[in-house]
Amino acid sequence: MTTSSTLTHLACAYCGETYTADQLINLCHECCKPLLARYDLARAAATLTPESLAEREASLWRYAEVLPVRRRDAVLCLGEGWTPLNHAARLGEAIGCPATYIKDEGVNPTASFKARGLSMAVSRAYELGAPALAIPSAGNAAGAMSAYAALAGLPAHVFMPQDVPTLFQVECRELGASVTLVDGLITDCGVKAREGAAQHGWFDVSTLKEPYRVEGKKTMGYEVAEQMGWTLPDVIIYPTGGGTGLIGMWKAFAEMEAMGLVGSERPRMVAVQSSGCAPMVRAFDQGDEFAAPWEGAATVADGLRVPAAVGDFLILRALRESNGTAVTVTDAEMLAYAREMGRMTGIFPAPEGAACLAAQVKLLTAGWIRSDETVVLFNTGSGLKYAHLWA
Ligand SMILES: *Cc1c(COP(=O)(O)O)cnc(C)c1O
């Protein structure tokens, strides 16, 4: 049994070199930049219609035409995606922006939106015959990878900085992964994962170093559009580490326009980072095409502790093409706004999610967001995974 995927090939996001999609592959062989999946969107548009979607399952797999998995038996689903887009009415009134919405990704399997990307990447690696998987992660990605590897019955090798909060390590171990703690940052873990992959034939599912995590995360863009009746908000605020979700949503908007699901208008995309690790904000402010690595990265928001991102140029492109911006918030602001969000909405956010609210308030104060605009914040994970922060 096949899915209705219309995947055609892969193309390098930087040099345009194309590749067959039916192979296990990491980066572009020519320029070592990310590969992106391409689809037959004319064919997809024939069946991916608002009417047909209304009948479909409540998971991200509802968008099968524009997802890469071809075989039904390779679809690894724990119920990821199709998360609520909550109108934060009380919060919106309080901050002077009534049309504030929160996409609550904390309700995903493994309690973060990493489930979207890893569901897709592990499904596709499984479909293409990977014998085992490896991932460097500062937290949520490792738990999600461990979960989908367990579902598939694939060995999982996780490399984490040794100061990662205990719960993130425990989650991986209990899900059956082998966990190696590394004395260093996520970038050092990446080196270890790569070495293991080269030595043992594991497939490396580092973010944007394989083509399909971004395909899982792009479904956030499809969902926001569908949940808003095929319109898009004025502003999207996204807590940016590797930037996979931001890049994915930007790709989704172009695909949706090509299929006639939305028009040519786009939200202004905002990347939020911690003042303790803000390589994208610095590069955006300096007008750079690529982001220099951030020295001494430190933040309580583990998902934002990414000193260097392989998709940096794609993040910066999306911010600029959308007339968006990039802002920093402090860890103290994240903790304060987590409480504000919790008390005003009933959503207990990850610090990364709270960072979006802190950024929104800054941008409202600066007049960059107007009070009558529609704003979507991404709460990318559940506060319950960060028990160590809320003493
Ligand atoms: C990984 C992560 C992020 C950053 O996501 P990217 O798409 O890699 O930028 C934000 N929040 C949480 C909770 C995360 O786990």
C-alpha cells in the first residue's frame, strides 16, 4: 500500500544540485548545504483540497500529498501534529493585541514539536532501510527520535551535552536509546554523532543534515493556514535554534501558494533567540548571509542553545523576504513570561514558548507590531519537561 505522496526529488537549498529522493542521504555532495524535498505540486493540488482535508485524520499525516513517505507501512505515527491553535483572548487583551493566538505544540508526543520532524525523518530513514540512527541533541529532539526509533524497532544512539537536564536523558534511556553524554555543546555532540555514523553505518538525523525533519515541521505552516480558514496571520513569532520550523513554514507557504490554497501574502516572520545565544539575531542585524558561531552559548532554553545552524542562510532569507525581524530576550524574561502565559491562558509553556510572548511584548512596545494585527506564537514544548526551572 502506498501513500499519496507526490515526492519527486531532492534539491540543494544553496546550489540547486538535484538528487534522487530514493536513497539515504545527508547534505549536498557539492556544497555541504541542506537538501530539500520537492513535490509534484500540480498533482498534489488535485487531491489536497480544503474539502478533502475536512475529512482527514487529526495528525500531520493529513497532508500526505506533500510529505515524503511513500509506503504506508513506513508511516510511524504516535499522533503528532494537528495541535490546537488557541485564541489567547485574556492574554491578548492584557498586552494590547487582542488577536493573539498560541499554537500549542506542548501536546505533541514526547511533549514538544520535535515529534513532527523526527516522526518524518525516522519514518523516511526506516522506509529507505537505515540500520540504526544517531542524533546530537540538547534535549527534546533526542527524546522524539528515541520514541519513533522505538516504534520502528530501530537502534537509536543519542549524544547529549553532559549538563542536559536529567529528565531529557531519562526520557531517551527509558525509550530504549543508548545515551552518550559529551563534555561540550550541541556542536561537539554533532561531531560525535558523525564519527559514530561514519564508523558504524548509523544514519545521522541531525536537523537539516537530512532532508525530512524540515518536512515534518513544515506542517505547522499548513496547520496554521487550515486552522485560520486558509488565511495567514500578520506575524509569526518563532523561538529559533536550528530554525527548522521557521524554514519549514516558509517552504510550506510557497507550496500552498503553488497549490492555490493561499494567496501571495505572507506573515512577517520573527526569530526569537536568547541573549545568551543569538547568532541569528546578530547576523540579521549585520546584514550577513551566514551566521558566525556564537561563543559561550548559555541559556535555560535548551532548544535555543544552538551556537551554529547549518540552515542559517535559509533562516535569514525567510526573515528578510518576509519583512520580518530577529530579537533577543533574556532568560529572566522567559521565566517571567512563562508565568504570565500560564496564568492568562492555561498553557504551561516551555521557556522557548515564553520567549515568543516576551518578544511580542517588545515588538508591540516598539510599534513594530500594531495592536490590531493577528499574531501567532509558537509554544514549542510543554513546561512540564522543564521542572528544574520552576523552583
Ligand atoms: C528545538 C526546539 C526549539 C528550536 O527549534 P528549531 O526549529 O530547531 O529552531 C524551540 N523550542 C523547543 C522546545 C525545542 O525543543
